[in-house]
Amino acid sequence: MSQQDDINYQLETLAIRTGHTRSFEGEHGEPIFLTSSFVYENAAEAAAKFSGQEPGNIYSRFTNPTVAMFEKRLAALEGAERAVATSSGMAAIMAVAMAFLKAGDHVICSRAVFGSTVSLFEKYVAKFGVAVDFVDLTDLDAWKNAIKPETKLLFVESPSNPLAEVADIQALADIAHANNALLAIDNSFCTPVLQQPIKFGADLVVYSATKYLDGQGRALGGAVVGNHKVLEEIFGYVRTTGPSMSPFNAWVFLKGLETLRLRMREHSASAQKLAEFLNAHPKVEKVYYAGLPEHVGHALAAKQQTGFGGIVSFEVKGGREGAWTVIDNTKFISITGNLGDVKSTITHPATTTHGKLSPEAKAAAGIREGLIRVSVGLEEIGDIIRDITRGLDLI
């Protein structure tokens, strides 16, 4: 299927067909090009491709057919012009920072982001003379007040990890563009099936492909999606420094994209049932899931998203002791920090995914000791609820 044909097909078809141009072998499945480099017929052809005068593959750090298939397919699902694949989700965020920021620049980041994202901006990007301010995700006045003449990037995770806060993407895009800044959205929780931030004005969409894009916990990877001009800077950084996606991992993610819509529908449906169950449980103090009508971001999520996703976080009575009791008494739910898997996972954010944040940063982000995050998998929802109830009954 050509890129020109892509506009005529629905997401389900794009997820299965986009990006694969059959080789001379006529293969039905996408091939894996496990090669470091490519051979030319003569020196003139090599010179033309290395100089950019002719298109073609050069070196798998930045040109590999399998990786290109994944990039084309993800871009088509997002409704974007281009995607650049990276070795992990954090590598994708670092690529955004290194491509667009320099000494003296300023970043505004929402407080409600993955712990490693905070560390990246606060500890490592700051080494290059880039200032960062963290603001409440939903407070538009805080974003406006944090803007400086040197602000170049607004970075947001929506829905946020782990409290499912929802950003008004269009409003943030307007703030960014009025001040000649870029808006980047980490869309790992929703995927392009449930949310397409570019339609609401985002310049860059960042993914940890390790999560739902794969969906089975098999490989690490990331991606940045956007228009050609903006993505050329990302490509230049990845080409030069090498945080590239491997061909094998790209093939794994291609297979994951084929079932993405089916999986996201099921994840969302089961997560809704779990959230409703927990919301009525006497040992649960609060549930964070935008699918609940009482969630502060429910109406906005319903406007921006076609589903509410598979992540449910909740606070239990008894603080850390209560949370660990629930976690330790599960029988089949995996105790791990990863998410977006067909297998349900459970973790205690305050001591795992956000464990390296200072007490002050945890408090500002709402990461309390009684908080538990569940990535709802594709097991039967009644079994998931019973597995969690086992520990709740012991608090």
C-alpha cells in the first residue's frame, strides 16, 4: 500500500497494510532486514546515496527497511506526515530535547509525568544550560504564567502517569504557538487508536512503543511523530548519535500495531469495569480513571479521546502498608513497573516508577503512599477483580 493510498483507508486497515512494499521475493509477511549495511552496484551509486542525491538504504543506524515500515505505519495511524523510531521511549524524549533545545532555552513540563521524564529534564537536559519549570497539567493559567521569551518547548503526558489527569491539548497548543514554542504530547497511554494529538494542534507526539504499541512486553522501543520539517531535526539527531530502533524490534512492533485497535478496545472496556468496582469498594479512598463521570477530566477526555484506556490507579486505606498488602496478595497479576501489556500488571508508584523523585516532587505530583497503579490486561475482568479483591479484603 502506498502512502498516497493510505488516506483512503480506515485505521484498522492502515494498521495491517501500511508501509510494506513487497520485495522481489513477493513475501506476504513483513521481512526483517537484519543487516548493518547495504551493498551497491558501483561506486557512483554509493556516492549518490551517501550524498542524498538518490534515495536508498545506507546504514541501519538511520536507514533500514523494517524500521521504515514501522515508521510509515505509525505515522499513518497518527494521521501525521512522518515518524522517527528510537531505541526506547526515553530515547524519543531525549531526541526531542536535543533536537530543539540549546543553552539558554526554557522548557515547561507538566508535573504529572513519568519519573524518568522528570529526571531527564531536571538532571540531564539541565546540564546543557536548559531551564525547566514544572506546572500543574490542568492549570492553563500556570502554563501561561510560566512562559518566558526563551521558552521553546511545552511537554505534556496526557492522560498522565499514574493519575490520569487530562490536558486540554488544543489550549496548550494555542499557548505554545502564540509564543513560538513547540508542544510535545506523550501519547503512550492512549496510542493513536484512542487519541491523535496532532488533530488538536500538537507539533510532536512521543511514544514508548514498549507499551501498547507492542502490547505483549517483548521489546523496547520509542518513536516521535509529526510533520516532515519538524521530524527532520529528530532524524538528524538519531542519525548522528545512534539511539536507533533495531530491525528486529521494529518487526515486533509492526506485528503489535496489527492488533492495536482490538486490544485498546478490550483494555478500555475492562478498565472501566475495574474502575467502577473499585469506586464502590469501602477500602478504596479514591479512583483515578477518566472513564468515571466524577473524574475532573472526564468531559475533556470524552472530547479528545475515543476511549479511556487501560490504566487504573487508586488509593487504598492504610498508606504504603495497605498498598503493599493489595499488591503482595495478587496471584497472577504481574508485579512490575511496565504497562500496556496483554498481561495485567500492578505497581506501587511511590517506590517504583516515581521512587527517585524527592518527597516534595511526589507530593506536588500527587504520588501518595497508598497509591496503586494497575495496567489492565486482557485476562477475564472477573478474574482481575478477584485477584485485586484478595488483598483489599485484608486491609
